[in-house]
Amino acid sequence: MVNVNKTTFLIGLFLCFPIIREAFTWVPQLSGIATIIALLIIYIPFELLFLTNPKIVKLDALILIALVAMIFIITILIFPEYKSVYFDENNSIFQKVFTFRSGVFAYLFFRMEENPKRILSMLKKVSIILFFYHSLRIKDVLDDGLWEITLFDGSIAHMRYNMSFGYDMIFWVIILFYFFLTEKKILFGLLSLAGLIQVFLWGSRGALVSFLLFVIFYLTFGDRKLFTVKKALLITLLSMIFLSLLNNNILIKLQSFINSLGINSRTLDSIISGEITNDNGREFIQNTVLAFINNSPLVGYGAYSDRYWVGHYSHNIFLELLMTFGIPLGGMLIILFLIMVTFMLIKCKNIHWNSLFIIFLSISMGRLFFSSSFWQESSFWIMLAIFVSYIKSIKRRVNYD
């Protein structure tokens, strides 16, 4: 594995934003400006590197950011009533979309590096740091038994699970598990297992879907050397044994043991009660979105329209695209997305770009079909950056194998 260089160091800094900000929140005099300080720590080196080498900032990244901004500007000119959601105190577009620390800005940073080996090398180092950071987040729930969650409307709730924690942790679990598969190091296997257990106990079901998607995609379309007939049969056999063991008697005993430790698992409780497929209101939200799409199929309602008309994001990337852009343009974007995924899974000849794409495809799709919004989901924009970088490498006839 190649060494991390200046650009991948900056990408690592970008990914470590939560840790940097958290460090300054512990300083009473600086806690109020912790976000600003963290952004300065990321963007001052970024500016210095840009001044010495302007080519690190790709034109397509700047065009993309400008295009996203233009979409929001055009939308608010047509629908001025959207100001209430654009500038909402708890979920404004400057807190979710134009944050300089997530979303489309992740595309900007990941496009800076054109060598997939360097990106993977950086992710290996950062994944261990971020794994332990997110593991420390469970301290409060271990002490109090409940998470303190800030809801979409800004209100505070105390819950047994934390959706944000689950998705944040599975991001790094998948990366750690990738390195376990490729490097066969027991440390990566143990850390990914520990993280997976934490997600099962305190995270959301959608996060577990991301992990399952990664295993399926990587064993099927990733490193072909890992996927042999024997391994396929072994995985099938183990899966059948595992499923046969998952009867309520065993699960109830497991639940009692976990509860005796003072731990509650919402996912385990859902399996036992038969409510694992409960959609928690998603069906109502999505049916409402569908009604709006049918009411204006040609042009849609613009960016963030689901927040205004439905009161929440769509919980499905395809529905959000259709409500935002209408069926003709939104449908075209969905088709292009599916073509991109098919191409990268089947036709990508570089194992490193292929692996990176599978990692971020799994992370983003596990979330965007159950929760979140593509406008703010960093893994979605990173996936797009990886696709563009691979296409550019083909045109330059550069092979990093």
C-alpha cells in the first residue's frame, strides 16, 4: 500500500472533522466556535496547497458545487415560500447542504486525489481513529440507558437507539471489514465485528443493510479471487445454520442476557416482536411524496420540496429525485445512476477504483433508501467522485493496479 500524500492527508482531515470539532467543544472558551475552528484547520491547509498547486481542485467539482447552489437558488425564486425550510433554525441548507464539511464538499475533496491506492491507504489509517471515536459515543448510553437525540424539528428525545450513530459507525465498519478481507489482518476483523455489534445494539436497521450490501457487492463484483465456489457454498451453509438458530427461544435468551447487562437493543427487540419490517412512518411519508409527484409529474417541486410539502425528507433517493426534478428529468437521472452503478460493478477493470466504489455505494444506498437525503449524504457524493475519477483515469490511460 502506497503512502499518504498531501491531498489524501487533506481528505483525511476532512473526514476527521467530527473529532476535531469535538476536541474544541471540551474547551469552555472555544466550545461556541468549535465548528469554525475545525473548518479553519481543514481549509487553511487546503488553501495553502491550492495556492502552490491549483490543479488539485478539479473544475468539475467547482461546477458541481455551483450547479447545486444554482438549483437551490432557482427553486427559491420559483417557490419563495420554501424560505421557511431553507433557513430553518435547526435544519437550514447551511447546516445540511452547504456546510463545507459534508455532502457535495466531500466530492470536492475526494476528486483532489487521482490515485485510488492512496485513497485506500488514507482510509485504512483514518478508519481506526474514527472507529474508536464513535465507540466512545456509547459511553453516555451505557451510563444512562438512553440516547439524547435532537430530532428533525429541533426537539430533544431520549431513545434506545441512535440512527446517526448507526450510520456513522457502519461507515467505518465497512472500510475495516474491507481491509480484513483484503489483508487478512485479525485486528481489522475484530474491530469490524466490535463495530457491527455496536450498530446491532444501538444503531438502526438501515445501517445493517449497508453492511449486507457491501458483503454481497464485494464478494460478487469486487475481488474475484475472494469469491470461489467453495466460499459461496460455505457462506450459504453458514447462513442457513445461522437462520435456523434464529428462533424466538434463543433470541429471547439472548435478549435476557443483554438486558441483564443493562443494555437494550432496539433491533433485537424488533426481531423478537416481529416488527423488524416496521417502517416507522416511512410508508406514510413516501405515499405522500408519491401523491405530490403524481400531481406535478413533469417539472417537480424543486430542491428541498419534500421538507416543505411533506414536513420531512422522502426517505428514498428515487422518490426525492422525482419530486425534486419531475418524472422526465428525475427519471433520466435515475437511469443514469443505474447505468453508472452497473458499469462500475461489472465493467470497472481497476480493482482499487472498483473497491472504493463498492464501499461508498453500499454505505450510501443503505442509508438513502431508508433515511437521509442525497443532498447532504457525503458517501453519495464520494461515490460520484470515485466514478468520475475512474472515468478520467481511463481517458488518461492511467492504470494504478
